[in-house]
Amino acid sequence: MDNGFFKSLEKKTGVNMKEVIELANSLQNANFKDEKTVRGVIKRVSQIANKQVPKEMEDKIVNSIVSGKEKLDFNTISKMMNKGK
């Protein structure tokens, strides 16, 4: 991918693309039926996005993903986090 593209995206969002890519790579073989794994992913995404996730919202996200109601992807987590506003 074009390095200029990442720089532009980082400037617009304030999100470090290297961290996003590292997170995405770490998710490839993760067990999303494991609550501890899912909580770790949520915490990492919130750190990268520099956004706090209230405990109640974290619990809802974890329950939805571990139960299989939702797929774990950035779009799902983002939507769920924004509902909590």
C-alpha cells in the first residue's frame, strides 16, 4: 500500500496505521469465542482510537461477539461504541 495514503489517513484520523496493521495481523488466528481474547481486542482498539469504552459497553460488545451474534471487526466495534454515546 502507498505510504502517502497511510500518512494522509493518519493525519485525518489521528490513528497510527502501523498499530492498526499490527492489530489486524494479530487477529488472524485469534479465538473470538474466548472472552479474554475479545476483551483484549476491545481494549487495544480503544487505545488505538484513543476512546474510552465504558465497562457496560465493553460487556455488551464481548457478549455479542462471544455468543456469535456479531462478527469481530472494526466496523462492528465502532458501531457498538458509537451507540454508547
